[in-house]
Amino acid sequence: MQNLVGDVSSAARILPELDGEKLFISHGKGAYLWDSHGRKYIDTALGFGAVLVGHSNDAVVANVAKALSDAAAPSWAHVREHGAASALAAQTGALSKVIFTNSGSEAVHLACRAARAYTGKSKIAKMAAGFDGWFDDVSFGNIGSAEALFDSNQRPSTARTTLLRFNDFDDVERLFAEDGDIAAVLVEPMLANAGCIMAAPGYLKHVQEIAHKHGALVIGDEVLMGFRVFNGLTSHHYGLDPDLATVGKAIGNGVPVSALLGKPEVLAAFEEGRVLRGGTFSGNPLASAAVTSTLQLLEQADYAALMARGNELRTFIRSCFEAEGVRVTTSGYGSVFTIWLGDVEPTSYNQAAEIANTEFSKALHLALRKSGVLMMPSPYGRIFLSFEHTDSVIEEMKQAFSVAAKEIAKVFAA
Ligand SMILES: Cc1ncc(COP(=O)(O)O)c(C=O)c1O
């Protein structure tokens, strides 16, 4: 216990104690996780969105286990990498070139390098309060920072990063009028880590038009959204045609893997060896096996049905809280959404920061945990559903939410 800094290796994993006890997960299957005391939970954090075909999916486990027994790190080109790249590119249209990496942060880091190399410009414009990984360039302006709120009159910037306000059409034009050194705009199709703030109609296309007009690229950060809502990139469903995109999480169902996708001309510098890419584990056999199996399963998956189940749950959550005198609303999609106290569905980060209620979200997390549902404890946290969250799992969740709403009403009823 004393050796691990802050108890966990990623700050996102910190949870409050329940009745003086910490939570340690021992294993999972499908929609469920079990803790070290053998208690069973429905999981809605799902590896922060990574697990889409259910924990410990048999096909993924078998394929990854075979890759492990065949040699985890052969150093050289191996028999699994091309297949994984082809399976991925089959769903990503003009973004036909793939470089595998291990985490979303790495993929975004490489995307920024690609954009700088291609344009010869130095700054990346990221969305204020967007989370694009923990590497230095893009952790500027994250949630909770003064910069994310644009508190001063000046646009927050460093030598390598500048910020944009998500969903503010005029701000895109202002940015390019102020700064001629932008290599790329980095944008998620939904500002997911700030509480599932949906893009306003036409916003993504507007970002792209202005960026291209000024010789900058668009990087779609789809580490969270890619393959989660559609079998492919969410950007493509909303009129965005990014030059580069990053995917991760859902493509490997929880096995560490991510990728940079790009149009061939944009990634040519890597192909020709003019720009560095590396990574002992990039494109390793285990990751490749996980991608191939997961994408095979996603090709058969009924995304519309999953979305419908999630949307039905969202309606139920609102009504079960209302029955107890507590107004809540949700934002996002059926398979990834955030619950807000009150009836405002935020359209900007500043609005989200105003309505975010830390006490409510923590109380909801604890009440649900007592009732056997694990949910992220932050107001900006998300409920993720997997294809293993069947109708009967959703029914169990509804019961847990009804119990939790009664508990929450003791403090939060109007
Ligand atoms: C949109 C987005 N980009 C990048 C990342 C970073 O990915 P990773 O945690 O795998 O480094 C995340 C992680 O949550 C993310 O949601």
C-alpha cells in the first residue's frame, strides 16, 4: 500500500471509500465486475470507455492469449499487424493509413507531431476543458484550470498550444485572425471528458472550413468516441472530414492499444522516414490480436439497439429522480452520457462548470455502489454501456437507480 503513489497509477482511478473501505476489483465478465470481497457490480466505467463488447470477451481473450503464447515481443514485423491495420482502415474512409501506438495520449502526441511536420507550423489549438491525454502539450487548459474557463481577456496560450472555446463559432475565426502559426485544431466530436457536451449543429464543419482556409489541419480526437457510437469514426457521421484522427479505447476492448489514422499524404513523412515514430510496444502482437477480434465483433454489433437501450435508461433516470423531487438531466449518446443535477444540458464548458455539483455526483456514486452499480464519481464523469448491457442488465440498473434516487432525495430534493 505504501509504495504506489496515491494508491493508483492514474489519478482518474481515485474513488471515495464506502463505509471506510476501498474498492479493489478482482475480475470481470460481460457487464459485471467483482471486488476483492466477491461483491458483484454492474460496471458503467468500462475501462473509461474501452470495454465495448464486455469484460473478458471470450473471442478477444482467446486471440490475445494465442498471441501471447506465440511471443509477445518479436521485435520484427509480425503476422498480426497488417490484419489489424486493414480491419481498422476498412471503417475509416479517407483516413487509410495507420500507425499503432499503445495509449490514447501517445496517439494524440504523434498526431500533433504529424500536423507540425506537414504544415511547418508550431501550435496545436485544442478545445478548452477537452481531455486529449496527459502529455505536456495537450494537458494545458484541462478541466479545473483557470485557462479552461478563459478567465482573463487574453486567449490562453503557450509556445506550443493555444485554446479554443468549444461550440463558439466566432472564436474559431478570432483564433486564426490572432495567430498565423497554427498547425492543427484538435477536436473531439463531443467534448466527452467535460461531461458529454454535444457539438452544436454545423460546429465541427465550421472548425474544419476555417482551419483549412488558414492552412491548418484538423485532428479528430476519437480516442473515446471512435467505434463507441458508430462502427467507425463519429466525426464522419457529423460532416467532419479530419485529416488525422486518433483512436484507442474501444478498438481493443480494454487491451492497451491506440492508433493514429491519417490521409496518405499527411502521413507520408513517417513513411519516408523524415519524421520519427517509435515505440517498443507499438503494434505489438497482443494489441493487434485484440484489435482484429474486437473489430470483427463490432462489425456484427447492433449499435442502434445499444443506443436505444441507453436512451431508454436516460429517460428512466430522469423520471425516477423526478418522482423523488430531484430534477436531473443527461447529455450525450445512449452508450456514453453524463448525468447533471438540474435541468440544464450544457452546451459549453463554462455552463457545465457552473452546474457541476461535486457533492451530488459523489453521493450518487456511493448510493449506486451500495446498490451494485459502479459509476464514475465526478460531475463530468460518464456512464458507458457495452453490448453486454442487455435489457435484463438495464432492468437491474433501473432498480439500482430507483433505490439511489430515494437516498439522494434526502439531501437534494427541491
Ligand atoms: C478524448 C481522449 N483523448 C485522449 C485520451 C488519452 O488516452 P489514454 O488515457 O489512453 O492515454 C483520452 C482518455 O480518456 C480521451 O478520452
